[in-house]
Amino acid sequence: MRRLTSEELNARGKRNLAIAAALVVFIVLVFGVTVLNLKRNFDARADAIAAGQPVGYAG
């Protein structure tokens, strides 16, 4: 196994940071979409209740 040069170590560190940042952005995006979908479902349920429509659960 050969030793990495300081340039290779710096490049590895930058690559690891870029991957970590991309992963964090993806997680935040998935969380945000989930929260927005939950809000939309709660709003639709409240609208249905206000309109006097029966509200059931899928299952």
C-alpha cells in the first residue's frame, strides 16, 4: 500500500466534503417534501370536514 501525497489527501478531503454536502441537501429535500405533503393532507382533511364530507382512512 502506497502513501498518499498531501495533494491526494487534500483532494480526498474535498471530495468527502462534497459527498457529505450532497447527502445533507438530499436529506433536507426529502424531509421538506414530506412535510409539505403532510401539510397538504391535513389541509385537505380540514376542508373535507368543513364541507361536511365523510373523512375515512385508507386501509
